[in-house]
Amino acid sequence: MSVIQIGPYRLTGRALLAPMAGVTDLPFRRLCRRMGAALAAGEMISADPRLWDTRESRRRRDHSDEPEPRVVQIAGGDPVTMADAARRNADAGAQIIDINMGCPAKKVCNRDAGSALLKDESVVAGILQATVRAVDVPVTLKIRTGWDAASRNALAIARIAEDAGIQALAVHGRTRACRFEGDAEYATVAAVKQAVRIPVFANGDIDSPAKALRVLRETGADGVMIGRAAQGRPWIFREIAALLAGDATLQAPAASEVRDIMTAHLRDLYEFYGHEPGARIARKHIGWYCTGRPHAEAFRRSVMQVVSAEAQLAMVREFFDALAGTAAVAA
Ligand SMILES: Cc1cc2nc3c(=O)[nH]c(=O)nc-3n(C[C@H](O)[C@H](O)[C@H](O)COP(=O)(O)O)c2cc1C
């Protein structure tokens, strides 16, 4: 398989972190990139710059110390606004602009953005052409397979995208109507890959290295995009890289390594958001990291009560130290 190239950027792997609003903030992106994610798009931002002057928006647009290329995802429903948003973000340092036409959220769809756009192919073409023309940096696109089962038009959209100069395409194997129900299907992703020459990334329900390998084989896609499976398991990127390199022996990290990864992640959250707000944001990550581990439920209940970052960090350390000790005794 050849190296994936997006504009001037040669990717260092085949597994990308999917953009997830409320999850893929700067600390999580930096962590996933350290763990081998080849790209990590920021949380979606509205194309409307009037909405950018809030603390949340400013944080979403912060890419300090993020490994290159820095990917900014924008969502919006009209060519002029999208082109303008792309230009402003490129001027502010975005190295790849990603367009979101995959989001099923009402807030986005009601404004004729996100996956609602897939219904109208001429509007899609207008937005993509205007955005590509507006910037010197590569523009990529993320879509679902269509609006609903009766209008699964990912193939047509993919061709429109390629003609407009889009440089890579991620396809979530569900329609808008599916939201997150049922299983993602990959046949449409395979058909899209056949139809275009730009890099294609398969997305949806890829939750293990073995599944990543299977989906890559099944679809012929250039890479995979991982969302929810990276929550509490950012090392999935290095596991996928190892398996693709032919190493099936890589073990899940020991409790002591998970402790070190987590504590670095939590410190980064505290620094980014401030101590108490950071500790609040950290709670969901702690919940994800603990899932499936011994005594996780009781620990989760008590750690969720804690307000101070220092106390939270100490509890996490203690919990994982105990797990590491148990593992050492068991070994
Ligand atoms: C909490 C959450 C937030 C999301 N936010 C975005 C977003 O901002 N932009 C986007 O294109 N997709 C967004 N998605 C969709 C994901 O990028 C991805 O397409 C979807 O979760 C399927 O992949 P997965 O099964 O690997 O999670 C979001 C998904 C989740 C669960």
C-alpha cells in the first residue's frame, strides 16, 4: 500500500482520529497523535464567524503545539460563508480544511448544514468549489452515505467532491436517517473507493485493530477513521499501526502505562481548561479509561464526586497503581 498523501502532507499511518465535538479537544488530539493517529481534525466549528467569539469557540480553534498538519473542520450551508470561514481559518494557521457533511445533529441540520446538505447535490458542488477555490491549503470532506436509504448518493457526492478539487474523503457508513443506529455498512465505502482516485477513509463502528484490518481489506480504502473506539483507548492507533505492519503480538498497555498516559492526559486537560473546569471535563475520559476494569463502577462513582483536580489526579493514580500491583502479583 502506498503512503497516503493529502496535498503536501504525507501521512505517517492509516488510522485517523474522527472529529467529535466535546471529545476531540486539543489535549485529546495531541494525545492521539502521540499514540500514532495520522491525522486528528478539531471539533467542528460553525462557518459563521459571528459565533467564534466565545470562550468555547476560541478553545476549539486553539491548535497550539499540535503536530502538523493541523486540521480544522467547518460546517455551514452556503458557499460564500464556507469559503470565507476556510480562508479565515487557513490564515489563522489551519493546514487542512475539512468540511463536515456528515453531522446528523438537529442543531446543524436545521440550518441546512452537516448531513442535510447531502440532499442537494448542486448545493454540495457549490460549497465544495467555493471552499477549494478560497484557500491554498488542501480541503477534505467528511460525509455519510446519504440522507436516507432511498437516497444513498455517496457515490455521486464523491465524484462531485473529486471534480471540485477535494483532496481526501471520509465516509461514515450510515445515512443521516440512521443517526447512530444499526451497524455501519462498508459496501458503499468500497464503491466510493472504486469511483474516485483521491484517498478514501472508512468510518463507522471500527472498534479494534482486527476490524480496522478487515474494513481496509473489504473496502480497499486507504485508511480508517476511528471515533468512539479511541475514547479511553487512544493507544488503538499504535495497535492498528502494529497490526498493519504485520505485528499481531502487541498487547494492550499494562495498568502502569495506562496510569502514565492518563495522568499526562489529565494534566494537559487541567492546563488547557483551568484546574476545576478541566477536572469536570476529565470525568468522561476517566469513565472511558476505566470501562471494563476491575472495581471500575465503585471507583467511577467516587471519582465523579471529586471537584479538585489534585484530588482527582491522586485518585486516578491510586486506582491504577492498585491495578498495576494486582497485575504484578497475578503475574
Ligand atoms: C460525541 C460525538 C461527536 C461528534 N462530532 C462530530 C463532529 O464535530 N464532526 C463530524 O464530522 N463528526 C462528528 N461525529 C461523528 C464521528 O466523527 C464519526 O463519524 C462517528 O462517531 C462514527 O465513527 P465511530 O463509530 O468510529 O465513532 C461525532 C460523533 C460523536 C460520537
